[in-house]
Amino acid sequence: MKKHYLFILIFLFSSSLLAAEQPLINIGQAEVKQSPMALVPLKYLGTPALANKHLSYGKRLYDIIHKDLKISSYFSFISPEAFIEDYNAKSLTPLESDPVKGFDFSSWKQIGAEFMLRSGFQISRSQMAFQAYLYHVPRRKLLLGKSYSGSINDLRTMAHKFSNDVMLALTGKNGFFMSKFIVARSTQKHEKEIFVMDWDGANQKALTQHRTISQSPSWSPNGRYATYTSFLYHKKTKTRNADLFLYDFKTNKRWLLSYQKGINSGGAFTPDSDSVFFRISKRGSSDIYRSSLDGKRLTQITNGPRGAMNVEPSISPDGQKVAFSSDRSGKPMIYTMNVNGKNVKRLTFAGVYNSSPSWSPDGKRIAFAGFDNGHFDIFVVDANGKNLKRLTTAKKRNGKLADNEYPSFSPDGRFILFSSNRSGRYQLYIVSIDGKYEHRLTFDNKDYYKPQWSPYLN
């Protein structure tokens, strides 16, 4: 795997202008009102004779930016067929700064555009230069002007970075377009490996090649580490065991964190990324333990009661609480406790099986998968157990209700990643926290299990 691939430096030069005194999109109001956006196809700025050869790169940039901004749910997009002005004949700047070839704000105001994105690119050998401008049409004002340069191979990263910059300029908040997923994905028959991919499911890279079942990956809050469980063969005992590994993205090295006989799984990092909570199942019981990253300091956090199952720990953003699944009440439900195992409180009471808790980045909500009426759905509930809300409902092609499982919050807290078998395979989807917007991200014949959204990586 390419060293430091999470931290590729692609911007050889960058200049920006942010003219907005305050965010022009209020995040709360955006849940109700979408701002009309004119996303103008990219203009080729290179040698005219090479235009046909390079236009496909501009189309790829356009498609990635369009998908990013569309899924944000902040914008409604004006069809290019409705554009009055011949954008190909105009420059990227307005008449005020380019009286000869500049565009006229009036023609864009006439079609109802609130924001307009104009951009252009050129390619020299294997390098791409990309410049883009964000305008507020009613005020005839430039909000963001920025240039990016890098290898053609980093085209997707440049597009995601620009989408992030647009979100920051308009909302004052970072976008999640430079974030990634880590997930267990089917490969060969009876085999799963751990993969890392862009937030939209593209650019998939295998983190493991163990040729067995690898599962339950998790990401550290600082983005440097990941844990996962793999059923590896032990030569001494001639048996397979579910061992917990820790992977360091900075050094591309991995090591065994816990390999006690039984199941070592469900790693969850503390906010300082210095220790991991996980489950150890042995002799018929499952409890939650805490370990240092070198595996030398191991502390048992839960102990039953009465042999109860305690699994799937999730640490609150402030590091004070642990959400987990337990059947101590008879049915698996979601509980919270202090990080030392004290002050256990039951959080959910509905359904027959609740699992896979995930804290929101602000610590105010917990998402989980709830089993009821023969299938799983994604739910969110306040951290105090109030305001339970179902976010998903979907049917398979045969008309039966589909399973929607393994929720994980986006780093900005606006979306939840999950896996669903509604297509016949477990594919990746995201849903907004109000359940209003839902998008499928993967379209293949693989199965994806227990995905987790990375923290901000840019």
C-alpha cells in the first residue's frame, strides 16, 4: 500500500479569496430550504488543439464536484439547459473585471441562481492545474477563488478538496468530502478483507490480505490507526482464533493487540487515540476491556452481571461515556456507562435486539441498529434516551423488508453511513440525521459489513 496515502500532498500552489463576512447558508435552515446552484461545466484553458484529448478530465472533475455538493443536501441544481449565457464563450470572471469576455451576472440572476460555480483546467504532461470560483449571484460577489495543482492521478482529491472549500465558504463548517470509510468487504468465497475507500465508495484499497475472515474495523480519532479482527491460523495450536490487530497508517505496520483464546473484536478508540476498548469473549461470556496501544496494559471494564453479553463499545467524543450492547435485561439493548464501567444505564427499551451503537460527533445522539418485525433498521436517540427516531425503511426486490445495519456518523454529524441488503447484496448507503435524504454509494457485487466513517483527514 502506498505510504502515507491518507495524507497525499497535491496542492503545489494555492490562493484563495473569501469575501463573505458570515456564512450565507444557515445549516438549520438548509434542512428546509435548498439554495439554487448553477454549476457551470468546466472550461478548458489549455492549448485548443488538445481540448478533445483532455475534455474527459474536466467531465470527471465536474461529476465528482456535482455529486459532492448534491449529496450535501444544501443545493438544488439548475439544469445547464436553462443557462441563458453561452458559458463556453465567456471567461471565469465577470464583466466588472473582464469587460471583453467576462460573464454577466444578470443572465444568471434571471434563471434564479443564488450561487454559481465557474471553473477551468489545463493539463501539461501528467500534471493538472485547476482554478475555480464561487459567486453569490444576487450580490454580484466573489465568495471564493482558488487554484489547485497536482498529478492527474490526484484528480479526485482535488475535486473533493474544492467541494470542501465551497462548504466552508458557504456554511462556515468543513465538508466531509476528504474523509474516508474503512469497512470489511467480501473478496473470495468465505473470505473478507478490510478496505479503505473515499467517502463516496471510490478509490478502494485493501488494508489486509489475510485470506480469511477479517471484520469489525474501526478508525482512531486522529486518523492514524485502525483496529480490526481477523481469524488467523495459529500454528502452535493448529486452530484459528479471532485476534484483534492494530494498523498504523503512518508506518504501514500492524501488530497483534489482543489474541486471547476466543473472540477479540469490536475495537473503539478513546478520543486521544491512546487506548482501545474492545470485547473479549471466552468461556461463554463476553465482556469489554480497555487496552493500551501496545497491548501491555489490559483492564476489564464490565463483568456480567450473571454472564451477560457486553459487546460493541463506542466511546463518547468527550471520553467520559461508553455506549455498548448488552443482553443483561434478557434482550440485547443499548446501554451507557462511565469509562471505568460504573453508572450503567439502559438507553433503549424498544424492539427485540438493538446493536452497533455510534456516537454523534457532538455527543448529543447515538445511532444504532434495531431489530423489529423481522428486520434491522437504523435509529437515532438522544444520549439521554429520549426522542427515538427511525431513519430507514426499505424493501428488497422480493417485497420483504430489508436489513439496514452498522451505523456510523459522518465527521460533521449530518449523515449516517450504514450497510443495507435491499439490493440483494450488503451495499453502502448514507442517510441524513432527519431521515429525509438517503443515497446509495456502492454499486457492485460485493458485500460490505460494519463500515466506519473516518474523522476529518484534511
